[in-house]
Amino acid sequence: MYNAAYKNNSLRRSKTLTAENQFERLAESATPLYRHPYEVQLEIKHQIMEKALRKVANIVHSKRKYCSEKIEKIIRDSDGLICPFLGIKPAPQTTNYRNKLQLLIYQGVDGEHLTIGLIVGRGENRVCVPTDHLKNIKSQHTKIIQSTRDFLQSPLSRCHGSWKGVLIRSNCWDQAMLVVQVGSKGLTEEVLEKVKCGLMSYYTPDFTADLGITSMYLQVTSENMGICKSQHHLQGDMHIYEQLLGHKFRISPNAFFQQNTPAAEVMYSLVHQIVASRQSKMLIDVGCGVGTIGILMSDVVDNILGIDMVDSAIADAIFNADLNDVKNASYVVGTARAVSKSLLVKDGVVHDDTVAVVNPCRNGLNKKAIMRLRGCDAIRQLIYISCKPHGNALVNFVDLIAPQSEELPGIPFTPVKAVAVDMFPQTVHSELIITFER
């Protein structure tokens, strides 16, 4: 079923992009399962997760020194998977669920006018296709995107700025944050002020209120949009807030927050069950974002330490701990490489039964981060959440299991169980939660 679905998608993507088929091409690229009933989507994703877990087992099994008798038995008892797989949990909401949308401003299919959407094609055949028809996009976001398209066609946008993209965040109360992004090349202070004035003149308070926009920013980015060089608050609130499992979270423009809130509640409830069953004294949240995981786990551990490399995210996490009356959490700016036993000291006591939760981006963790986590012997349980377990995260899983060596210090972890959550209906992606212990 999985291969058949992709064969059909491949045939559709081979068509020449035209004004008539551009929306179908984008849907096949961004939401390739949208034609399937949701029950079939879950079956396909179940197969994808099993395939990833089987691939880890095959790699470990092929490297005989990695495959201890204990690991060998787990693989055998799990029907060839690296650990027991408990299946995939469905998303409570399968359409119109994305609370964050990052789009590009680029030439449309006519090759003449700028539009806002996602890129289809490669090289000289790259064009921007509007996302209005995609099943996972909120209707409120579509209205805001249309307003920005209209702005680009108005005289107010002609201020010599290099328009790059649009970021939209929204919450369960239909409040939205709009971030318009402009390139830094040739952007003098004079041009920057013209860009600001153009946006402010177009997005009047009454207009933004009709769209549900409660916060608005202008970001200056590098030409490839890889780096935010500066950020300018234009109007409304400085942040947006979201509610999750009875807790409220403040979110900055650049902070990480799961894009499907109802499905995130399912996932974090599962993580809460895992952490509660262990009864660890300390939890370290690596890549903590706005502090979501630590704050939601604060009732089942004595102390929480959150680490994130984004300054504004740490500021949000500190604020959110106070907002939710969480007194046992602390946060530091840093990466997974900063993890060490000295960080786990509280009131002069080292917590030797610490649980670490990592939820990296699709690229997974780098080798040095894995070395740090393995080398910190106070970490007895590691919960790895991956949105792409068949990618670089797969290498992380193998390195966590591998026997101790100079390159991989510390006692290896043993995979205990895995469960998936469908965080991204209509797409092939899901979140996989693997519990490791030692």
C-alpha cells in the first residue's frame, strides 16, 4: 500500500507544471496522502514507522559487536524491530490544523507576478504555488495570506524592499501573529523605514482586527532566509499565547511550538505517562523551546532543567514557568552539547536518576550531542521524539545503542518501547517516541 501510494504520486509529479495543475502538484508534494481516507493514512504511517524501527534493528544486527544478547532477544521478541512498537495514535483533528505556516514570496506559475506559497519544482523550474487549497491549512491563515498578496500588488509595497516570506502563527482562540520577512541585501535604514511605513499603512488596526491579527512583526532575513538578522515589532501584542493540556504558553515569533495543538496534547500525555512511571527526580529537556515538555511534566519530577539555543525561547520558557506557577524549573541557553553532570546538581546533590527528553528537528542530533548524553551517566532514561525517524535520527538511535568506546562514551542505552503519534495528517510524517533506558 505504501509503495503504491508513492508510485501514483511520482507519476503526478512528473507532469509539466501549469496554471491548471499547479494546485494538484503542490497537494501531492506537501500533503501526499490527502486522497486517502484517514484510516488508510494511519495504516501507511504505521508501515513507515515499522520500516524505520526494522532498519535500526538491521543495522545493529549487521554490526555484530553492537548486538548484545540482550539486544538480540529484544529484536527477536519484537518481530525484527529494534523494540516493541505500540502502534500509532490518531490525531484528534485531521484537517485545518496547522497553527504555524512559513511561506515564501516568489514568482508564480505565470513567471511575472510575485505570489505567496510553497515552492514546487527545482532549479529554473521553481515556482511558487498558493497553499489555499491544502487540507491542513487553517481558513484564517488563508485569509491573512490573501491580504498579504493584495498588499504585494498595492503601491504601498513598492518601497524597494526584497520581499522574502510570510510567517503566520495562530492559536485556539483564533488570534494570529503575522510576520512579514524582507531580505537584507541593499536594505538601508531609509528603505527599512519605508517598508515599515508601507506595512503599517496597509494593515490598519481595524483591518488587522477583522483578520484576527493580534501581533505583527517585520523580520529582516539573510538572502536564503536561513538567519533572522533583525526583528521589528509593528503593532499589537509582542507574543501570541496557546493553551495545551490546561496550561497556557507564551510564544515568540522564532520559538518552537508543535504545529498541531490537539495532536500535541496526545503526544505530551504519552510522554507524561512514561516519565511518571519512572519516578525520576530530575528531568532535562533538551531543545526545550518555550518550556512545554518540562512544564507539563513538572508534577511528576522534583526538578526540571530546560536547554535551548534560542534566547527568546528561553525567555518564553522562564515566563511560562511563572505563568503556570511552576516553581521547580530552571532554563539555560545552550545546545545538547552543554549537557553535563554538573548541570544536574540541585542544592548540592547530583540527581543520578535523571530522565532526558530530546525532540530535535528533522536533522536529528549531531554526534557530539549524542556523546554528551551518553557520557552523562546520571541520565538513566532517554525519551527521543523524532518527526523523521527514517532520516538522521536513525543514526542517533544506533549510536545510543552501540557499545561503549572512545568515540561513544558511557554505558549504552537499551531501547524499551516505541509509539507514534500522527502529528501531521495528510502528510507521510508522524512523531515517533522511543524510550531508551540503562
